[in-house]
Amino acid sequence: MKNKLIKFGAMVASAIVLATSIPAVATAAESNYSYIYDYWGDVQEMPDSYAVCNVFTSAELGLDLKLNNPSGMFVKDDTIYVCDTGNNRIVVLKRVGFDQIYVTQIIDEIYGDVEEKKLNGPTDIAVSDEGNIFIADKNNGRVLKLDSELNYILEFSKPDDSSLTEDSTFLPHKIVIDTAERVYCISTGINKGLIKYEADATFSGFVGATKVDYNFGQYLQKRFASQEKLKRMESFVPTEYDNLYMDNEGFIYAVISKFEDEAKLKTGDAQAVRKLNMLGDDILVRNGTYHPFGDLYMGTGGGYTGASQFKDVTVLDNDIYICLDGNRGRLFGYDDQGKMVFIFGGNGNMDGYFRRPVAIEHMGKDLLVLDSLDCSITLFTTTEFGELIYTAMDTFDEGEYEASAAAWTEIMKQDGNYELAYIGLGRANLRQKNYSEALSYFELKYDEVNYSKAFQQYRKKWVEKNIAIIVIVILALFLIPLGIGKINSIKREIDREDFFKK
């Protein structure tokens, strides 16, 4: 009987252990969803900054004609525009409440004095503050400008430029517009930079062409090669942009997904994301430990190889920009200094994973990702941890340094390895003139730039506090030897007079 009781107790204990271990495994799996790289380049797990709120497919949206190869997305207030490229239409959605999206309109033709009224393979859309609609009608070779009632206003056509041959095709792929309704366009096959049009559709030049890299040996090879060999050799031409986004200050973030030499991403000789001013100069700040190009490791795994391929980018109001990796289905968030904020996502069929992500947009701090293969939109909302990060950053920008420090401290309690928490506490202490504390936080995370700033202020404050002692010491070092010398001189004079008296 006793043995039976022992066996029964063991079975119960095993069942309890098994039952309690299941949630623990689930929790560990959830924590593996998000990660970040530390100073040494090692992967560090972190709490999720975002969680899936809902996934919307054609069925959830109530569409009779299912989405077919959607390739572009634009958000204006609570309205979402999806370019349903395969069905030659644009689906207009409206977000209602926290987690619901409904179809409000289908745009598949336009009105007014225009020869071709049907859309043909639209790939991108933008809406101005005046309510005018701009559509990259790719297969019709035009960018349309419509009013809010879909009446034709004008169109932007192939640039009249001597550098483009008659055989060059104009296939507008991605567009953004500024507050004056000037259009910046990426056209497939045109790699001279962004095509810029004035508001009246006048072509005004190319902006932000990528830098062309080649060595002198390659130049000599091309200079003396035969025509047949030249055809086989690679041309020295700029790289074509994949996508672009205009932030609320009028700067254009542009991403590139493919590089001939991916190793240059690590050295900074190639840039996966650029921030262009109106002159086309890249002004993106890259003060992070690593350049913003996605995953540090480019090996083969799960059928995917090579570097991250940024297919799209969106920029929040607090200047955090999030790049969408079309290779491994991940989202990479960076702050305005180029420091990594979070990484999450992946390839797969589960919620929060993707099969062919092509576009990312934001609605406030919430994120929307369009998958062209699954024909779905995933809505992400911030977790408590993500809200803490944004609170810490926003309060710092607003000058509320104590509140920022409190938020970073709470973040550190939840994730003691999170690098930005240490740097954030250091910056908050620096602004509060707690230079010694700031130095300790920057030293822990090897932040040389901020450490130098803090040390400069610490040294200045120390000098001001001890200026009297410093002056006394300097005077002492100067006057004491002088006094000793004077005394010795007087003694010598006295000794000399006593000698002659004798």
C-alpha cells in the first residue's frame, strides 16, 4: 500500500511539473520573438515591443474579389489605402476602434477628361493634405493626380531628359509628395535617383543618386576592353532605390535592398537606408555601434541567405524609423542617432510572421505590414515594454529628464541587458548635470561619444568647483620656488659680505 501511495504521489508530482512547464515553454517562445544586438555583436533576447493586434485577409475584410499581389500601402489619419496591383485597383480601408478595419471604397477607374480611365497595375498611392490623390499607375506609365472625387487633374509622365534614351521605359513604382504637392518618384529601370516633379507636373531633375564605387583596376579594364567583353562586364551605374517615405519634416527616407558586395554594408561603404534632404544629400545620423542595415549575420539559414533586404521604411513622429526586411521578414527599429531600438518578426505562417512582406506604414505608434503573398495586413500595437521605450524617448525630447530617467529605470528592471536603457539614463543624468552618474552609465555600454560629452562637462564642473584650490596650487608652485630662490640669493649676498669683512 505504501509503495502504491509513493507511485501515485510521484505521478501527481510529475503531472504538476509537466503542467507548470507548458506555460514556461510558451513564455520562452514568446520572448524569442524579439531580440537586439549588444556591443559585441551577440544576440540578446528582449521583451516584445510590439504584439499582433489583428491580421486582416480578404475574408476578414469582406472582399468578394480577393486581394491579388498587393504591393503598396499608404496611411492618412485613420484611412488605409492598399494598392491591389493584381486586380488593377486600390482598396480603401478605415480603422474603427482598436482592432477593426473595414472596406469603405474601391478605386478602379477615374473620371474626367482622360483617355485611359482604368488603372493598370497600380503600385503606390499618396494623399495630400488638400485631399488630392496621387497614384503610381505603373503599367500605364503615369503618375495620376486626382481630386477627392476621383476626377482627373493631371498626370506626371516620362521625364524629358537627355540622359534617357527613347527606349527607356517609364514605370513609376513608388511615390511620395511634399506639402507643396511636388512628386518624388522611383521608376523601375531608371537608376539616376529619385525623379522630381514640380506641382504642375514639370520634370525638375533627379535627386539623391547613390554613390558609384569602382576601383582604378576596373576602370582600366573597361577602358581597354573589347566591345564583346564590355557587354559582359558590369557597368558603373548607381543603385536603384526600392522604396521611400517622407517624414513630417519633409526629409525623404529611401531604402535599397540589393548590393553587389554586401560586405560593404558592415564597413559603411554601402547604405541600406538613407535620409535625403531637398538637395539629395544623405544626412542620416549613424552613431550606433553598427550601421543600420538589418541583421549583422548574413549566413544561410532556413532557406534564406545574404543580408537583410529593406523593402520599405516608415518614420514615426519621434524620428524612430522602422525598416522592413523582405528577406527574413523582420522589422528593424532605429532611433534618430542610428541606434538599434528593437528587432522582431520572421518568415512563417503564424501571426506576426510573413511570407513576402512588401510595405510598412504606421498609424500613430501602431504598425501595419502588407504581405503580398498572404494578401494580408498585420496590425501591430505596442506592448507595455514598447510604451515604456517611447515614453522614455518622448519625455526626454520634451525636456522632462526625471520622467525619462524613471521610464528608463523601469525598462532596465524588465531587461537588464537593454543597451538603450543605460544610454538613456546616461543622457538624462547628463542633462540634469549629474555628470558622474552619466559617466558610469556610458562606460557600461561603451558609448564613447556620449562619454566624451559627459567627461567634458564633468571636467568643467570640477574645475569650477575647485578653482580656488587650483589657483592656490598654481601660485604655490610658482611662488614657492621663486621665494626659495630669493631667500637663497639673499643668503649668498650675506655670506659674500661676511667673507670680505674678514
